[in-house]
Amino acid sequence: MGIALCGSVLAPHDPVASLGPPWSPPGDGSLLGTDVLGRDVLSRVLAGGRHLALTAGAAAVVAAAIGIAGGLVAGWRDGLLSRLLHATADLLLAVPLLLVAMLFAVSLPGTAAVIAATVCGGAPLTLRIVSDAVRQVRHAGFVDAALGRGESGTTILGREILPALASLAGAEIGARFLVALQLAAALSLLGLGPAPPAPDWAAMIRENVSGAGLSPAALVAPAVALALLSLTVAAGGAATRNTRRPL
């Protein structure tokens, strides 16, 4: 994650400057060769993850926050509001997520489109997961004690139940990050990401497909970087889930 966010400071060359002929092999100061426009592949890989990581991070936080808030409300009391929230979540989950992302992408800037699509596709999942967790603890001893002290439902949710779900919330943010990262990469592969010549891992894959035989690193390096970022976040989410306290 650190390399994705700050890798540009390690880039040996300007990631948008041409160094030589397109798809040159490694050598002459270019460790991984050059890309379709003769730019240094290593420099573009080091600088190409920042936009994806920041976009996915923002989308994950927003989607998880909305989902957690909805899940707390839906799980606290059974009633019309709870049924309405669950029905809305089911409706959103029934719509293909990539289709939603593409619809947003043609009407919103790329970052906003990823955030909006992640909210539509990820927040409902978080809502259902958090709602089920709240239902498990709403009759627990510490909740009954808080009710006995005369605390309101809002206070109990914020002061008692939400801290008990902290590790679950962390895992949900990680899961939504992966969804947002996949959406951001997919939109960029379709040409709906950052405008050229900005370095971007997914855009690098699209740009260098036709030159894979001449310079494999120009295609493989950004794909490996994208996969490593996904695996790192997935491993962190798994570790968070494994350390959850019993509810």
C-alpha cells in the first residue's frame, strides 16, 4: 500500500517523459524497458498506483460508513424502517455492479463514479452483515445494562454496540476497498479512468496489450502491481476478521 501511494518519489525517471523508442527492452537506464510511447515502465509502475489506491480508499470509507450506519439502524429494532432498509439493499444488490459503474462513469468524473458505484454495490452488503451482527448483541448483557441506566437507543448504538463491532467495520472497509479497486481498474481498462498521460496501472495494461511480444514487462508489471495491492488488502482484511472478538 505504501508503494502504491508514495511510489512516485522512488521513480528513477519522469513517468510521462519519453526516453526512447516504444517497447524497448530493458537496458540503457530503463530497468523494465519502455512502453507504447517510449516512457520508462518502472517509473510509471511506481507512480501508477496512487490514483487507484486513493480512489478505492475513499470509496471504501464512504460505502462502509453508509452501510454500517444503515446496518446499525436496521438491526436495532424490527419494524417498517428495518424492512425498508433491507428491501432497498436487496434491490441494489440485484443490479449488476459493473453496469451501475458504467452508468455513473458517463455522467460523473471517474473518482465520483467509482465512489457512487461502490456505495450502490458495497453498502448494501455491509448493511446486511452489520444488521445481523447487531441482532446478535442487542439483547446481550451490556446492552440490557445500558437500557437499565436509561440510555437511548442512539447512545447505546454509538457507545456500546459500535465499539464491539470495530473489527467487523475494519474488515468491511477492506472488502469495500477491493470492490472499489476492481471497479476503478475496470473503468480505466475501458478508457474511463484518468486522462493520459497520467500513469495508471489499469491504463498501462490497456495501452500495452499490442506490444506484449516486444516488451512483456510493460504489460506484466502493472498487472502484478495491481494483483499485489489486492492480495495485500485481502490479507489485511482476513487478519482483521480472524482477530474479531466474540459478539
